[in-house]
Amino acid sequence: MRVLYPSDPFNKKVPDESYQEEYDAAVAIGLNCSLFSSEDFELGTFQPFPTFEEKEDILYRGWMLGVQRYAQLCKSIISKGGKPLTSPQDYQQCHHLPGWYELCKNFTPETIFLQKDSNFVESLAGLNWPGYFVKDYVKSLTTTRGSVAKAPEEVAEVVSLIESYRGKIEGGVCIRRFEELLPESEERYFVFHNRAYARDGKIPELVQHIAKLVSCPFFSVDVVLSKDGTLRLIELGDGQVSDRKQWPADRFVKMLRVGS
């Protein structure tokens, strides 16, 4: 397996500074790594350095990409002789909330999916939830306004702000039942080839169960405690574009080496 990182915008032979620590840790333990220019890729050119071995599995570790853009990256990887570890279909399943929701609905807040131009008040009538957490298929509103609507009448405002700050609504709108959670308890885990990993080695039963439910090769799992002490799933994400958060770089790349 080879790990593909974005290069520095001004020097294609070194990694982008955001991935320098992880790249150095990966190289130090013997993982094969290549770099590519994200800027050139956006302009239609893809030239990894070093080049790939024929049919070599390629794990991308870089910036978040839209589903169509990721599919184009996969085509580019194949054109250079590599084999994307994560297919566009698997990427979308974990990158977009509707892709994993049905598999994991018993462990995560109740959610309905709507289009951005929906009549939210009409669509939410009769639910009487204590609050409405609003996001698109990928991201929530991280400004001081936040993503919680106290009533259906506020949902359109949050959707409008998400579109304003992010430039678009990706996929559609997710309305999630508000739950009282303890944000300081949030923890990120990774699943690589159906095996769950934790930064401290302690893996909750819920995460192990999710690792068996979702067949994608590499994804992140974010969980948090509710106020009553129940562990709740917040979201899955494609592991290739998920931040390490509190994971040390050496622990993260060791997972990639063991899992491969």
C-alpha cells in the first residue's frame, strides 16, 4: 500500500505543511508515500512523485473533496497504474450522512433528509422534537450562531447561513433530533479493513459493532456521551479526509501499517 499526500504549493517535492508531521512519521516506519500537487490536479494535471507500482493500493490522505472530485481523483490514480483503496461509492457512503444512517440509525440521533428549498416548517410538523440540529450531508454551521434551531421556523435561517459560509449545500439538508450531549467527551476512532482502532487502545463496544456493520475500507467514527451516560454516534467520515484530531501522528501511521 502507498499513502498519497498533497505537496507544498511552492515545492512539489515536499508535503504540504499541514501533513508534514504525518508524512514524516509514515516515512519513518517504512510506509511507501507519494506526493501530488493539489493545485495541478484542480487544473487537470495529476503527476504523483514517486510514481506508483503497477496495481499498487493507494490510500489518499488529504483535503476533503466533493464526491465527484474524489471520483476524478480515483480515475487519475488508475491512469497512473495505481488502485484506489477506497472506491467513489465507499467514499460517498461515509462522507455523506445518508450513506451510513440506515446502518447505524439505532446509535445516532433521529434524522430526516430534505432538499435545501423544502418547506421546513411543513416537513417538520408533528415531530415536536426538543430542538433541531441542522447540517448539510457533510458539515454543520460552525459560526457563533451554531447549527441548532429551537423551532422549525429557524431551520431555513441555519440552512441559508450554511450555504452562505460554505458557498453551497453539499448533497442536501439533514435535520437531526437535538439531544443533550457532553461535547467534552467526544472521541474519534478509525476503522481500517473492518478493524477498529483507538488512540489509547481502548475501543468501546459500540465502535467495534459499527466496524462490523460498515464495509468501507477506511473510515472515522465520532462518538460522544449523552447526559444520561449513553454513548452516541455523532458521525462517520471517510478516513482519508478525516483529521487525526487528538491522535499522535506516530500512532496514526502505525495503524495504517498494521492494517495494510
